[in-house]
Amino acid sequence: MHLSFEEIKRYADSSVIFKRGERLQQHGAYRLISESPGNDRFIFEVDGSYGVYQTEIQLNGGIDTSCTCPYPGKGCKHAIATLLELLDRQSQATKDQADSLQFTSDYLTDEEIRDIALADREKRSKHEAFTVLLGDMFKGDHLLNTAKGRQYQVTLHDPAAGIGHCSCLDFHFNQLGTCKHLLFLREFIKKKKGFTKRLARETFPYVDIFWESAAGRPRLYHELTDEQLGPELSALLAELFDDAGLFRADSIVAFAAYLQRLENHQRVRIQEPVFRKLSGAVMDDELRQAASGPPIDLSRCLKIQPYAYQQEGIRFGLYKKAVLIGDEMGLGKTLQAIALSVLKKQLFGFTKVLVVTLSSLKQQWQREIERFSDEQACIVAGPAKQRQQCYFHAPGLFKITNYEAVLRDVTIISRFKPDLIILDEAQRIKNFETKTAEAVKRLPRQHAIVLTGTPLENRLEDLYSLVQFLDPDLLTPLWRFAADHFLISRRKKGDIQGYKNLDQVRNRLRPLVIRRRKEEVLDQLPEVIVNDYFIDLAEEQAEIHAGFSRILLPLLAKKFLTQIDLRRIQVLLLKMRQVCNSTYLIDRKTNISPKLSELATILDELVVQNGRKVVIFSEWTTMNMLIGKQLSRAAIPFVELSGRVPTEKRQALIDAFNNDPSCKVFLSSDAGGTGLNLQAADCVINFELPWNPAKINQRVGRVNRIGQKSTSINVINLIAKFSIEERIMAGIKLKQDLFDGVFADGSNEVVFSREKRQELVNSLRKLMGEEPSLPVVAEPLPAEELAEDTPYFRNPEILADHLDFAAEEGEALVVGEPLEVAEPLSVAAPEASEAPIEQSAQTMEDVLNQGMGFLSGLLEMATGQKLTAAEGSPKMVHLDQKTGEVTLKFTLPGFAQKSDPRTRADKRGP
């Protein structure tokens, strides 16, 4: 039999019953337990006011129903709800019935998903450990403690059936009418001696008003007679609640007017969730009224004028308790969140804003807060006492922490009670089963802002967790969200194979989410947007970096720098930079690289989620090889260019990147920094910052040039914290001639004067963060006790012996390095004693030249090459007899033969 809407409406005992049946069907508090399509017989279980009822529908020749509920007629609301459900099922049938049957067999039905949710709670109720403190009666309130130390109040209306409510969040949101605590307590009480006889004598002791999640409104339950209630309370309850016990008004705000009258009656108990819902609804109502007022002057909160689309985002979130700003990367989500924080301080009196971000972005948040506003920000770091001091005593509106720290500081933050929580890069908690996500969601707050550049419609299971933090009611319960929008495989045990009804998701999110794509606001953006990501070194990286630094600093403290010293400095700085990228560049065995992990996240947002094209630069071809492996594992198509690619083949790579829509990444060394046109990309990622700032401009210039369709380019710099890379980032630049002499190929001949040497030392020491001053004599550093099996890259005593790795493109090659490691930890060259020996200038000059000759001989024995006086100079050392100034002029072996073919290269070995 085919049902019709009018026929079901006529079958209802009254229009009121029909409306209640409609409401029951909308909430889905029932499930089909048996069906016989051949004779049109269906049996449903329905979650009723006083228990679970069984409703039977017979459609053979007409409508015939029966229900185990107490209602005396056949056309009860349960029958109407199940008839409407059958009508919906019939309406969903398509002409292609075979496909429909196949679809049904492939994916779980709504009822099956709900059954899985119930079974999961049943299972946990049997396997988790609980302790119970029973109340005076079985009917009424009990306390249940979990193994994690949490305590919940469980109220039983019908202990035998396990019907009642629980103070846990799961019961509050799941719309199942039960939870693992209720199920556990049901079985626990049933085992008590004399349970049945005692229960028959009990009457529920008070008027219970609790929150009904399935109905989305307060519900009433009591077992008292009208005589026990009294005429005044009986009339009041009848005015507020319908026959099913549900609050009559559509908005809970109307409940506020009755609070005082209800609280005057001692027998009435209003549960805490009702107050929370009422408070939230009243606040939402006040915010909606405030939003209709005159627009806010944004100059009150920021030092700069936001772009028009940013102003729109600020106004969108200002009068909301929760907002998700989902703009693409580079569109200024941070600025919008800062403005919202300052405005909420002015409007609502907020004094505590907690920013939870990635560890690599904490410094950037602090800089942007102080750059864009007049507020102060404290970065939460250090031991527990220091972190607590920051939360409770550091000045400023903003406290900045990272996701990992929230897990350890959840108790401190709960006492801190932030007014507003900002989750930056919130995709990091999209997996709602992680401990970090659980800790973040437990944090107290009045308002919340979520920032993420990941499209919201691509992974609904991730979206669910983010929205749960902002507005737990919007998409809950999870089983209902899954039934409405997931295609869950029956054969692969819960594997999500697709999504449905995405338009419904977008409509539900519209009040909560604002998202702009880059192409929508191009006319408002600047030419280049720079984002710096500061990334913590792994412990192993930090150890290696420190080992190089311990050798470097004594060299910088020397008053007189030889060309060998300069080459050693060059190589040490080079290796310090390389270890910031990956330990593989140092030992060729391990690949410890937090930068690679960060790059994977950035590429997921830019390329995988948003489909943008990206150019990645690294100076070292080995690093590009590691990046290429990661791209391959992520199934991101790319092309790679280095100096090893012949010039005639480079254009083919460029064409593939520019013209193939599927090719998303151009991976390049600095061989691709000049002469290339890569306008198809609109983002440049510098895996490390080059020494020379001109190289950065060259890299960006490959993308930002004539023919670029995008008017705005994103530049992302990956910078290792507390490393040589931060020194470079600080902007302390060497003079160009010194830069060329030390870090570029430079001239093969370097002439040192006292002033030049001191200028070089001071510049390098500035780079390393030390004030320029004359070097002082220091006691030799004590030898460090190290195990014999300590790897060389962690052992500063022998580190210099292993700096002659095969040079890559752009790397320096150390010549004769073993000669310089006799005293690798000396702090300064020995100075003259306080009582110098009287010598003639000529004698001094001869002694110095003899010393250089001795070093040259040692070098020749070790390498087959020797130091020689510079062209036009008879000696390597010259002492001015008038001024006492010593000048060194010599040519390094290995450099002369490259630049001057007339120089003889002696190939004899030792």
C-alpha cells in the first residue's frame, strides 16, 4: 500500500496528536526492528515518555496500527511518527529500483548507524571501571565515579529500564536517551537484593525538570499526585509542559519568566543543563539585538586599516559567541582574530584571551599582536612555575601557548578561565579522538574563535570536531550527523566512502562560518604577503648545531684570522644551516627534520585542499631530494630543477609546471632562482633563508613577474628557532665585500690589515649575537669526557675532522682541514706577554715568515700543495718597521689553480 500525507493526517486522533507525531519523526527517536515488505508489516521501537514502546504498522488493505504506549487510541503520536517515516521511505524510492537496492546494501542505514552508537555505549558500560555511591532510593539521584576521577550525577526515573538522565556531556548531546553511565547503573542496581520488591514500593521523590536533547527543550518527569503537588504547582506545570512532558514554547528563552515561580516550590528541581541552555539562549538573544546597532569603528582597536573583506570578517564574528574564520592561507585571519579580541575587550569587558597555535607560530602571533594593536602578549613557555606566572601575573590581554602545552596545562588553564579562546591552525585538532582535542574542548571560555584555511566540505569527519568546539549543539549527535551525511560501507566495517546532503551542512554552518577564497579578494591584497614559521629544532639537531657553534665561537674570538680560519668559519656556518633543515645533510644516515613535517601540513592546506601551485626553494640538492620523496608519498605531482639539469632541458620542466594543471609543485635549488618564469604559482616556500637577501628577491621574482595572473604572492619562510637561521632573520647583515669574501666564492687572494681583520671579526660576532670587542685571553677549555662510541657529529672534539663531506652544488670544500684541528677549542691566539722581549722588526718579520714556511711545509706533506706568497709580494708576511703593522699576503692551495692556470699544482703526496 502506498501512503499519503493526508491519509496519515486523517488517521491521527487529533491535529495536536499529528503535530506531536511530526515532531517525534523529525527527531528520529525510534528505529525499525522488523519488516515484512511482502505483507506490508513493520515493527518499530519508539523512545517514549515513560519507556521504550513497540509500534506495529499493518498496511495490507489499509492502515492498522497498535502501540504499547498508555494512550488509549490507535492514532497515537508514535503511530503517526512511524507512518510518516514509512511515507518518507516510499518517497525516496526512485525509478531505478535496482540501483536503489544496491545502494542500500552497500551502505549502512540510519537505523543501523544508531544501533552501532547504542551498542558502543553498551560495550563501554561493561568494560570500563566505575564506582557507585547510591542514593536513598533506587528511583532518584546517584553518584558515579569513573577511573579517570570524574564524577557524574545519574538520575533514574525507571531503574529497571535504565531510563533517566546523566550529567555527562554525552547524554546531554547524543539524543539516544541513554549513556554508558545509565546503562552501567541499570545493571548494577538490578543485581541488588530485593530489587523488584523494593522498586515496587518506591515513588520518584520530586518534580524533575531536565534537558531533553532529542527534543531540544526542557522535559518534565514526576510521579506525584495532584494532591501532593498542590493546585498552584499542578496548574503551573500544566501551563508549561504538554502531555508528553515537553516544554510547550518553541524558544527556551520563554522559560526564564517562570523560573522564580518554579523555584518557590520545594518539590521542583531544575537540572543544571537547563540553566546552561537558558543562559546561552538569553546571551544569544542579547547579542542579536546588539548586532543590529550602529557599526563599530575599527580604528578603535587596530593601528592599521583592515581590508574591506577583513572588516567584513570582524563584523561577522563580533556579536557571536563562536565563529570559524575559514579564509585561505595568506588572507589575514590572524589580524581579524586580533581585532575581534580587542573589540570584545571593549564591548564585553574581556581581560583574558588565550591563543592556542602551533609552536612554530607563537612568536609570529606575539609580533603581530604588538604590531597591529596596543595590547601586550605573553608567550607561555618554560617550566610549570614560569608558565603559571605567565597565565596569572604577566601583563597584557593575550596569552599564547601551543597545542602540545595545553595537554599538560589543562588544569592551570581551567583555573585561569580565559574569556576568549582562539584556536589557530585548528585543523590540528580535527581528529576528535586525540587527547589534545579532548583537552582543548574541555577548556572553559565564554567566546571562541577558530582559524583554519582548510576547506570545510572536503572532510566532514574533521569538520565535526571543529564545530563541536565552537557550538556542540549544531552538528550533534555524531551518529545522527553520520547518518545524514556519510556513506558508510557495510562491507568494510565503517569505512567512510563518500558524503551526501552537503548543501544541508553548508546551510547549518552559515551562521557560524565565514570563508573567502583568494581569487575573491585579489583586488584588495598587497603584492607580496610574507609569513614566517618558526620551528623548534629536534633534540638531535640542537645537539649537532651546538657542537658546530662550540668550534665556531673560539675562531671568532681570535684577533688574527688566516684564510684557513675563514674557510673553517664558512664551513661551520654552512653546516649549522644544514642541520636546521635535516640531520641527513650532516650524517647521511638519519633524517630528523621538523621542517619537513611542517612543510607537509602547509602543502596539505595549499595544494591538496586548495589546489594552489607552489614553488619550493632549497639551496641543497640533497634537501630537495628529501622534499621530493615527501611529495611522492603525499601523491603530489611535481617537477625538480637543480644545477645538474642541462640548460636545454629546463624549459620542458617549466612548461610542464606552468601548463599541466595536475603538476602542483616546482622544486628548485637556487639554479632556478634566476632566468625562470613560474607565473603559474602564487606561493613561494623558502625551506631555508639564504645568506644573501638578494637571493630571496630573485626567488620571489620567478613567480611575481609579468604574466602573473594573481595580483598577490604568498611567501612562506621556514626558520629554525634558536639557531643560526634566527640570526639571519634578525636582519644583521654583513657588508657586501665581507659577505663575498667569507660566504661567496670571492677572490682567491685576501689581503689582511689590522682594521680589515677587526671589521670582519666584529661583523661575524654581531651575526652570532655578541657585541664587538677586542678578544681577551682565556684559559683553555677543559676537555669534555665523551664516550668512545659518541658519533662524530655530536662530538666537538673531533667534529672538525669530518667537515670534508663530498661537496654538493653550492657547498664549500675544505682543503687541508686536518692541519687546523690541533687545538680546535682554543678561544684566542696567544697575545704578547706583559714584558715583551726586545727584538728588531726585521727579526720579527723573519720569525713570522719562518713560521708560515713551516705551516706551508706541513700542508704540502699532508695534501701535496703548499702556501705561496701572493703575486707581486716577495714574502707572505710583511712587517712595517715604522708602524709595527703586520700584513699577510698569500695564495691558498686549490684556489690558485682554479683562477690562475699559470700556477703550478704539485700533486706529490706525503
